Amino acid sequence: MHMNTPPTLGLLLAGGLARRMGGGDKPLRTIAGRTILAHVVERLGPQCESLLINANGDPARFSDYGLPVVADSVPDFAGPLAGILAGLDWMAQHRPGSSWMVSVAADTPFIPRDLVARLHLARAELNVPLACAASGGWMHPVIGLWPLALREELRHALTVEDERKIDRWTARHGCAGTEWPVDPVDPFFNANRPEDLTEAERLFAGLNDKDLQPSS
């Protein structure tokens, strides 16, 4: 973990229904001989004090990873904000000394090794409570840094205001965007469709891991 980075819980958002992939869990598909989730765990794990999976349905399908699995508390697949609230609630209960959580989509096998440090830096520089990743001119609001301090505001937005749009909610509080290069590979590439798995295999084959080291 980076020297000046506060202890941070890593939340792997695996809660979605993978309709475009033909059902099943996208993070459990295999790339380069390992599940996408295993790649994410390997890259994010060293940056965080611990990891947590957000998923709905039977948690046993993730039992190989030895990580706690928390379901949404807001019903009807309320989107990633519901997963983020579930993660913050788990942190409040099980990591009472922690104030920060980073969320990543569990189907992003190239997640950067400097993600947590750079999100904290971006947030601190702008003195705002939130930060999210960007690449190739696109913001990735689900790849973000969340303070425990906004947990009840988030619960209110989800349960009282029926807010579902993550970027609309983060904009309300102030969110620092921080950009990663997309060469040699977009670190936030996510495997949504079967053809993306083929593309990810091709990208993996063309990379050696030095290409994916932190850009510091």
C-alpha cells in the first residue's frame, strides 16, 4: 500500500445480472487461465486493507475466493449505488476504524495497481469527498472512492429519493475525476459480451506485466 494512503476497503461489485453475456456471472468467466475476478483480486488486493464482494443471489458461488459476500439491502437491483451502500454498511459494522472504501467492477481484469493511491490523491487535491476513475475521455463512476461519512446521505438518496444514477449522486457532493492512459490497454476495460472475452485474451497475450505496473 502507498505510504500516504489511508487504510481502504476494496469492494468488488459483482451484483449485476449478466444478460449480455448470456446469464451467469461475468466475473467468473475465464481469461488467461484464471477467472476475471481472480485477476481483479490479485491487482486490487495489495492496495487495500481487505476485500469484500457485493453480489446478489447465492454467495456460495464465490466461496473459492475466501472473501465476505454482501448482498444489496435496497431491493430490486437498484444498481451500483445499492452495492456501494451495502459495502459502506458492512465496513461500518466490521471495520469500525476505517473511513474509506474503493469500489471496482468485478469484471475489469486490468484494474490499475495504483488505483487506490491515485484516487485518494485526486480527492485530497480538490478537497472533495469523492473521486472516480476516467480513461479515454470517459468517466467510470463505479470505479470510485467513497467516504463512510456519506453513508446516511447515500441511504437517503436511494431509499427516499429513489436515486439510481451514480454520477448524478456523486456530482451533488463533489467528485474528483482522475485519468489513466489507455495505452497499451485501457485499465478499465470490462468484459460485457462474449466477444470482449476474446479481446481480453488477445490483450493479455500482448502484455507483459511491466506494461501494467503503476504509472508513478
